[in-house]
Amino acid sequence: MDSGKKKSKKNTKLINSLSGIFDDVLQRKEHLITSQLNTMLNTYFDKKLNDDGQEVYAPKQVIMELTNQVIVPPVKAGDEPTIQNFTTQFKVPLITLVPHNYLLIENTNIDSNGKITIETSDQNPLPSGLLTILDAYTKLITPIQLPANF
């Protein structure tokens, strides 16, 4: 067999080996993503069937309540302004309040025996829903002054 055919066979074997390793890494990544998705769906959503028998996921809701004070000017001259409390209730999807650890495949190592080691890392940003609620709460703890002709 000439050297060109030997090289071609070696290249084919190498490509097949690398292809198998790549496929294994992709399968592990798919398993990781599927596992994370199923955990989120089971934890933060209620599953029900719609009228057509299809599965539908509705976010689990948390009812939040914020109370603020309003300074109401006096109706008659000489009277004191009054302070009245008002409460606002709203629903927030539970998933927006909880920080989530998303596992990312950071590195894939392959040793000389073909053993694959995958390194993952966590990413954990503060949920945007929580930031929105904190912003709303900050705005609501300041008393509001109503105009005299309210």
C-alpha cells in the first residue's frame, strides 16, 4: 500500500474518532440542557391540558402586596393634612424572583485514551423580575403629596 493510501486511512480513522467524541460531547450538552429545562418546568410552572388535549404550562404566580402612604391635603383651611395608606396587589411569576444556576460547558478535555471530561461552570445573575420588584418597592416607600384640589 502506498503512503498516500496509508495517510488517507489514518486521516479517516482520526476524523471518525473525533466525530465520535464530538457527538458524545453534544449528547452530554443536550442532556444537561434537557435536565435544566425539565427542572424549571416542574418547579416554576403548572402543567395542564387545554381543550384540545395539548399540554400547556402556566407560570406559578406569587401575589405580592405593597403598601404606600399618601399625604392628603386638608379640605378646609386650617385643617391638618391626613395620611392615608393604600395597598397595591399584583401577581408575579415565581420564576422571575429566583436566581437560577445555568450550567455551561466551559471546557471539554480528551485524554490519550479517549476519555472525555467536561468542565461546567455556574452563571447566576440577579433575576430581572426581582430587580423590577425592588425598583417598584423603592418608589412606593416614599409618601406621595396630593394637590390641594384633589
